[in-house]
Amino acid sequence: MPATASSASSRPAPTSSAARKADVTILLACLGVFAAYLPVVGVSVALPVIQRALDASTVELQWVTDAFILPTAALLLTCGVLGERYGRKKVYTAGLTLFCLGSLVCLLAPNVALVCVGQALTGVGAAALLPATLALINHVCPDHGRRARAIALWTASLGLGLTLGPVINGVIVEHLSWRWIFLPALVIGAVVAVVGIFLLEETGASRTRHLDVPGQLLAVVAITGLVYGVIEGGSAGWTTPKALVAFVVAAAGFLAFVLVELRSPAPMLDMRLFASRGFSGAAFIMAATLFAQVGLVFAVSEYFGLVHHASTLDIGLRLLALNGITVLVGPFVGRLMNRTSPGLVLITGLVVGGVGALGVCLFHASTDTTTAALLIAVLGTGIALAIAPITTIAMNSVPRELAGTAGAANSALRQIGSALGPAVFGAVLTDRTLAALPGHLAASGLNPAAQGKVEGLVSHVGIQAGAFLRLDTPAATGQAMSAYGASFTDALHVCALISGFGLLVAAGVGLVLIGVRRQAPQQVAAASVPAQAAVPVAVADES
């Protein structure tokens, strides 16, 4: 029978030596996810500098970011199974090694193509790190209370990477070459990998855990098709042949994946897990929340850069109001969940985050930094309250033996939402800015010839035209920039509505599928997943 929370709670208290080993494992898991997320937003805010240095096109620049996201999303489930089959320590160490190798390639890359190759390698490394770190935490924290606190620290470490990345890279690009933005992650990853080799204990390594090769291949095909379709559709148009073919491949791949997993004797993602209302609700909410959060952060970052003309460092500092809240609030969320319930904290966070996202509708072209920071801090507070409970609910809804699979699925949905957000919100920004621009130009007082020039430039280049929009006279340039800023802000409001209502819908789903009542810990694992779903893995784990 699979281990349940009740059996875990009946075990004797861990010795001081075991407690120290658990603390070291949690620390290394947090450092691993911190390293994995350090370059995510950090590289994004440095893209204009990379574009000028390497003379990159807009499409090439987009792939610098997407080259990381695509393999991360596509390989997460596979890496979760590899951790169960060969050992989480091995996958954790391999992930850090690939991550460091990718950072080194980016550091030495002479062109955009090799930067994308390096980003892809770091993406594969991140795909290995995310499920391995969650599974390591789950292994050393059989107690639900301590697990909630550890996952809250894990989430705060993820947020710390997202927060410090833009700030560190902003300082680097103002004083050094853009190449050195990849050095901090390389050094941290290398040090953590060496320490992990000596201090981590192996977990998993279940020789009877068979590899589900058809399922793994279909998952890669389906996720790759979906993410590529969104990337292609956002840049070239949703009805282009490449985008349509990608979406058809994704749909066929997902359908085939579900059918194969239902019939597989050793599925990489046991579909019976979705019989758990908690797991199903957390799965949907994770994807929706990351879509809304990362998409709106992307839109707000573009607003700061293109409308306020903030530098890379300034953008990073302004985003502290959002990502920094996760770091500050994260460690306290675990205690809050233990005193109330994860469901109540989750739904409260989603509602607060939804209100904060809708607050971005109050932005206008000349909104001062303090007002903007206060408004997005509300969004940051909501996200900080929501992220840890999502992960905790998902992990507590399955037996410990399926922690790797559940963690991989949780992280895969996180990355899919993160990939879809910027692509969809970027398309909305471009479409809505172009739609609003003629009206604002007509009201600006510019002559028809100047209006046509501005419209042509924005239509040809996209929203990035705001970075170098210039006309014949300073007065005309000022009028054009004012019209562009007002148009972009109108488009930002549409993004805020999508994000805000998306988070509120996720709160409604959480209320229905998860609820706000506190469930006794000993009931969680037993009530959430059919026992037979974990029997093969449980037996293997005991051996």
C-alpha cells in the first residue's frame, strides 16, 4: 500500500542528524531552483542590449527567450520519471551540469544562434532541476506541516531568482559586456552542483520503474507543438500555416498521449491522479496563474521600457515591487497554510492578485513610478499567497511515491503557462496598440503625412518602434510619442483585464474543486488518489 500521511505521522521523530540532512536537502533544493530561475526574467530585460550587440532581428530576439522555455516545458515530465527511475540526486546533478554548460555557451557565444543553443541547454537543465528539487523536498518532509513550510521556501527561492535576475543583469549591462549576465548563474550552479554531489543522499532509483517511452515522446511532441504554435502565431499571425500545423500536431499529440497513458502499465503521468479534485484544481490553477502573472509582467516590463524609456536596471528595480513581494511573503505562507488551510490561502491570493491585475487598468502614459509600484505590489502580494498553496495542494494530493511525477506535472504546467503568457500578451499588445494608434494620432495634432509615417513604422516594426520613434522636429516627435504612449497604455489595459479576470476565474475553480475547509493531514493522501494508482511504485520504492 502507498505511504499515507497517517503512517508518516506515526513514525518516530527524526534524529538531529536526520533533521540536519533534511535541512541541507531543502537548502540545496532551494538553491537549485533559484539558479534555474535567475536568468529567466534577467535575460529578458537585457534583450535590447543583446539585439544591438549582435544585430539580431526581432524574431531572433524572441527565440533567445523561447529557446529556454520550450525544452523546459517539453521535458519536465520526462525528467520527473527519470528521477524516479535513476535517482533524484543524479537528475538534480545532471540538471545543474547542463545548466552550467548552457550558461557557458551563452557567455562565449559569438552570434544569436549560439546564444539560443546555450539557452536551450539551460532549459534542459531547468527541466531536470524543477521536478527533482520538489521530489527531494517531498522525500525529506513526510510531515505535511513541514512540507508546506519547505515548499513555501522553495517558492520564495524561485521568486528570488526572478527578482534578483533583472537587478543583477541591469547592473552588469550598465558597466560590463552583456555576455557577463550569464556568469552569476554559471558560478552559483557550479558551486551548488559540487556541494550536492557530496551532501545529498540519493532517493528514488527504482529499478522496476519502467520508462514510458511512447508517453514521453508524445508529451514532447504535444508540448513542443503547443508552445511553438503560440510563439509562431504571436509573431507571424495565428492563421499562418506554421502556426496552424503546430496546433494540429499539439492537439493530436495530447489526444494520443492521454490514450497511451490510460493503457500503459507504467505511465509517466498516471491519469488516475486527475480523479483527485485537489490535484485537478491545482493543475488548472497553476497554468492559469502563471499565464496571467508572467504575461502581465511581460506587458508591464514593456510599458516601463517603451513608454517610460526606463533602463534595464530601472526596469529590474521597478519589478521588485512585484517579484520582491514573493520573496518577503513566501516564508510566512507556509505558517499561514498550517494555521488556516492551503485552499483558503490559495483562493485569497488569487482574488487579491486578480484585483491587483485589474488595478493596472489605472495606468496611463505618465503614471509615476511610485503609483505604478504600489499597484503592481498588490498583484505581487496575491501571487505570493497563491503560488506556494498550489504546489502544496498538488503534492499533498498524491502519495509520496508519486512525488516526482506530480512535481514534474506541476512544473510542466508552470512552464506551459509561463510560455503562453508572453506570447499571447505580446500579440495582444501589438494588435491593440495598432488598433488604438490612428485615433490617438488624429487627436495629437500631427499632420497626415507624419501620422502615416508613425503608423507605418509601428506596423512594420511592432511595439518595439517606441524605442526609436523619431520625426523631423522635437515637437513632432513629442506628439508622436504621446500618441504612441496612449495607444500602448490602452493595449496594456486589455492585458490587465485578461490577467485579472483569468485569476478571478482560477479562484472560482479553486473554490469549487479545492474549497477552503481545512482537511486533516492524515486524510489527504488517502482521500486524494486511488490507492491502486501508486501500488507498483510503492512496492518498487520499498525494495
